[in-house]
Amino acid sequence: MYDLLKGLRVVEGSAFVAGPTCGLYLAQMGAEVIRFDQIGGGPDFRRWPLTPRTEEGGGDSLYWEGLNKGKKSIALDLSRPEGRELAQRLAAAPGGAGGADGAMFVTNFPVEGFLSYATLAALNRDLICVRVMGWADGSQGMDYTINAALGLPLMTGPTDDARPVNHVLAAWDLLTGAYSAFALMAALVARLRGEGGREIRVPLSDVGAATMANLGFAAETLTTGAPRPRMGNDLYGAFGRDFTTRDGQRLMLLCVTPRQWAKALEALGLTAAVADLEAGLGVSFAADEGLRFTHRARLYPLFERAFAAKDAAALTAALDAGGVTWGAYQTMVEALEDRRLYKDNPLFEVVRHPSGLSYPTPGAMGAVLPDARQAVRPAPRLGQHTDEVLAQVLGLTSGEIGRLHDARLVAGADGR
Amino acid sequence: MYDLLKGLRVVEGSAFVAGPTCGLYLAQMGAEVIRFDQIGGGPDFRRWPLTPRTEEGGGDSLYWEGLNKGKKSIALDLSRPEGRELAQRLAAAPGGAGGADGAMFVTNFPVEGFLSYATLAALNRDLICVRVMGWADGSQGMDYTINAALGLPLMTGPTDDARPVNHVLAAWDLLTGAYSAFALMAALVARLRGEGGREIRVPLSDVGAATMANLGFAAETLTTGAPRPRMGNDLYGAFGRDFTTRDGQRLMLLCVTPRQWAKALEALGLTAAVADLEAGLGVSFAADEGLRFTHRARLYPLFERAFAAKDAAALTAALDAGGVTWGAYQTMVEALEDRRLYKDNPLFEVVRHPSGLSYPTPGAMGAVLPDARQAVRPAPRLGQHTDEVLAQVLGLTSGEIGRLHDARLVAGADGR
């Protein structure tokens, strides 16, 4: 938690990964992020992984509570017109102090419908809305189906296996979420300059297509006429791969820059052998990373022997001492014991969550200096802030709020 | 190109993916992004893929020109103190109109060294610096080594193969880049509110560790004591996998929400068969996505038969008509012919690049409404804006600029 966005109010009506991570990043930089959900939970409220089932309950979503940290929660009945109207008023509500710092809405609700930009802008023409979409034309698409369409699963995995390999990490969702947070801030900067509201649509399909072009994949295929072939764990265009130590550990080695290449050769004792190979081929690997890639089949046996000659403990000590860029393939259990990732990482703090479990939980993934890190906040219970939000954001009286509860149009944390 | 960030000036001193994508997103939303590079190009200037070699030349980086679209380029000799001083002055330079809109610097140069925050803040205490890092402790790490440490390659790929599978898409780099653009904007919003400059450090290792926690992977392993097992292309916690049609096409099917599940059963003619299975098991798959996952081995044969009964053309027409969430596994060649991704996508425009090639090129990956999309701008030639930047940003006279050229401390697009 930091205070950079103190005083900003953002309303989130979204599910799954992209919209919720956008809201999470904003909340952890200090914005007041108010998430509305269907009473009883939206489509992501029971998403796996779940907490273990116990006699007292369990079965709560670790995913939901991970993605909604530091937000406020209001529960509405979005199936009825009156509940939908409350959502519309929330999405369009101006900020507190003069209104300039509110009227920001993050959603993955459809372009047309009760949360359309036209509907909301009629309530507040200064509204900034960032809308995450699947396909840009509005058709059904999620990370894994769009990833398949982009061609990556056919480029992923061992060369001796033609089956497509899906990614496990929903990379397009995550990139879309972070880009959406950026886009919201960009529209806010324009509004602070005196411009009006805007809608920014961020479709996963465009994020994917643009990114594959930004990285050169698209132009490469246009010039070669062929997709990039599958190449297992080989780094494309430079030198990198996993190698196996004498005791069977796999380590990922990367040599992209001349410095990384020189250091790896030195630490592995390969400088002379590689110089011989260079002399034979009439090339300089140090000067051209592409040559390391082109001739990798000649280089690999040298590296395989060097890795196989030592146990991981001795080898990794030498690689570290030599400033080599390498990484062990760890299981998530090992990762949790890795002091640089989790165990001694100041980004993490043990927090008690709505599920009742306490576990190490990250704050903002950037470190803002010289500001001190503030406490990591857990996700809310569903509906925990219903009354507070209705009173403070929509200005409802306690009598009005009571009538909404009686009509079951809203619910608090106890579900009533 | 949009104008949301018109009037902002950001200096970029970075290489590879994270820093350059941060600058790209800013440039395509209208900021003036000035990238400085070593004369002759930095470590990413020859990164593959390259343009085809021809008699006239070729061998230019499609990667570099993809990642640096719409930026200005100044080439400096960063190996000498005078060149380094120019980089420092650029990074810290205030904006044009009163200075409030400049002094933003994006870099992956080391924390300590000639571009340290302390050094730059001594020139301008309002400076906002976003610093992309590998490991948070400053040690060598790049996307593929940190990804290995996080445990994902051991969770990826077919269940009948224990080898780790690296991702092909540098997801951590990309997420770090977009988050960095957000973080820069957040610090700008604070500065516009009257606060001073800041440094925000965004290490790939923290982005990775936090994201694996945000998504519930870390808490899951803490509660189960085991890493999530490898499960091929199965979607975790709901229903989704690739299935093969009669004519051998693989299609990815996703059923996360109750609606997606119902529509898939209907389009595939499986409603009755699944109801029988539910009756036998005493469960309702519609009500609980986790049960679809738990019992997926019982469900898969039904879906396999339904997919194998039809050719892809007939099946995909039925899936589309039924509003099912599915995706074909396309090669990149097929993706380029996909009208929704590339062929008819208004995000793309044919642009002539520094390499001399013209090809479809994306603008900003979010659509800003109601603003009109402006022309997509190509990357600069290296050093194309050297003199302009020295004059306009550092206020040097043409005599001073000439002396810098003579001393080979700077170079223009012709390399001199």
C-alpha cells in the first residue's frame, strides 16, 4: 500500500483476472476502489483454488481474495432494474472533493447493456470508463481461447511433440489488467488537464495481436511466410536453454548480452573450447548473439558436458560467483522457500483474509521510494461496505438504505 | 496514437522488453518519449527476429522497431563521462511549459551507477524515475530465469512428460512494462497534486512473486503443501480443454460460467448425456464449476465423442451459432489471415519502418472513444532526433551540438 493515488475513487464492476487486477493495482497505490458484485457473489466468487473444506466451512476462493485485496465491497441484486440503477449511479458517481477525483469505472460488462458508456455518460459526462473485452467485436473470448488463436501454443513445448501447449499463466489477462490501469490513469491525466470523460476499450484480442506485433512475431511471419517453429526451451535469437547437472537438476542459462556470454563461458570453463569452435567456424559469438543461436547445435554439447560435470550446488555457486544469468527450475513449494521470492521478501506480510486463513500476502508490486510501505490490506467480505458506500457515495439516508435491504436489492456481509 | 498524454515528456534509457514497452504505451497515448541509446545501438538493437539479408543490407531488428514505435531517438557515447552526463541531464530535464510535464525517466539501468536516483534527483528533485529490475536485490535475472524459479515451467505441458516447459511469450517482461507505465502515471498524478519526485522500482521477481500470490497459486500451495500438478491443457478449477474434430483440428473449449457451460452442452448436443451423468453422480455441474473440474475425467469422453463426430467447419459454425466460448489453435500464418486479429483489424495500419519494410503495424492497444485513431508512427532511426533533442531539451546551441559530434559523444541517424 502506498498513497500515490490518495483521494481517487474508482468503481469496479468486473470478474476474473483483467478487471480485478486493474482495480487491485489502483487500490494498492492508494485509490479507494469500490467493487460491486451480485448478492451471493458474481461468476468469479467461487473460482478455484479454494480453501480446504473444514467442519466450520471452508471452500472460499483464494483467487477472489487474492485479486480483491484492499478494495471495498458492495453487494447488489443486478438481476433487477432497481439494482442495476444503483450500479449505474455508483459507476458514474463523482468524487468527494468537488467531484474531480471520482467518476472512474473499470468493467468487463458488455459494451451494450445497462452499463454501456452512453447510459453512464448521461449521468456524468466526465466519466472515464475502462472496459475490458474478449474479442474486440464483442464476441465471446477468454485468455485461453484467444491465446490459441494467436499461435503461441503451437510454438510452445518440446520439439519432439506436436501437441499445442496452453500457458498456465493467463498472460493476456494480466497484461490487459495492467494496461487498463495505465489507460485509466492516462485518461485521468487528460481530464485533469481540462478534458472530458472517455471510454477506453481494451480487448484481449487487440492486446494479443498488438503484442505479437510489438515483439516482432507478426512481422517475422510476414517476411518468412512461416510461423516461428517450436524450439523447446531454447531462447530464440540468442543463447539460452535448460541444462542438466550431474545430480539431475535442470538449470536455465541465459546469454543475451556479450557480457552474459563472456561470464557464462568463464564460469563454466568453456572459453578455450568455444574459441576453438569459433576459429573452426570463422565466426565471433561474442559479437553477434544471433550466431550463438544459429550455431546452437554446435554449442550445446559443450555446455551439456560442463553442466553434467558438476553437482548443482558446486555449479550454481560458481555461476553466482561469476555473475552468470541463470535460474533453477523450482517447484512452487521451493519457490515459497526462496528467500528472494517469498520467504524474506519485504513485499509480503502475513494477513488474515476473509476466508479466515492467514498467509503471506503481497502489497503493491512496485516499491515507491522514499515512501514507507503501508500495511497490506486483505480483500473485503462480500458486501462488507454496502451501507458505507450507499451513504457516502450515493448519499442515501439510513432509512433509504434500510428499504433497499428490505427489498433485498442490496446485502451486507452477512448476506442480508 | 491518441492525444491523452499530449505535452508530457518521458525519457527512456532501457533495453529488451519491459522498459521499451512501457515507453511504447506512453508514446502511443501521446507522450513525447525520447529514447537514448549507445551510438551504434544498445544490447537490444540487433535482437532477433531480423529482416531478411539482401544485397542492399537487411539484418535490421524487427523486434527493436516493433518496440520503439513513435519514440524519438538520440544516440550518445555512454562509455565516456561526457556522454553519461548528457544522459543524466536528459533523464532529469524538466518539461517545456513550466517544467511540470517532464522529468519522467524509465530505465533498466542499475540502481547504483551513473543513472542512480540520487544522482538524477540532485539535478531535479521533482524527477519521477521508474526502474525495471531483474531480481529485487539487484542480482542478474531475466524473464526466463525468474519464470523458472517461480515454478510455472514445471506446471506447464502434457502430463505424460515431466520436462519443464518454458513460455515463449515473455509474460513477466510484458506485465512489468505495462505496470511500469501505470506506476509512472500514478507518480505523476501525485506530483500534479503537489508532491515531489519519486523512484519506483519494479523488479520482475516481485512482479512474478506478487502475481502468483494475487492469483491464488501461492496460498494454494501453502494450504496443500504441494505445487499445483501439471495438467496439460486442462483449465484449472472449471471445464476447459482442447478437443479434436473429425478432420483433426484441435479446438480449445472453455466453460467457466454457468452460461458458458449451458451453451456448450446445447451446441454439442450433450445436455441429456450430461444430465444422466449428473444423476448418476448426484451432482449439478451447472451450479458448481469446481465439480466440472473434479469430474472432468468422466466428462471428457462425452466431449471427445461430440467433437470427433463432426468436421471443424460444421462444428465451429454450430459453436458460434450457440454462443460458445472456443478458439481454434492457429499458426501465426493463420492468425495473420484472421480478420479479427490482423487482417481487418482497425488497430493495424501499413507503416514503412526504419528497416525499409512496410507491414501492418499496431497503434495503441486500447481504443479511446470518442477520439479518432491517429496515424501509427514507426520507430525512429537510431539517432534520428539527436540534434533536435539536444537543442530542445537541453537547450544546446548548434555550435555546442557540433562540438559534441566532433568529439563523437553524440551521433545522428547517419552514425556520425
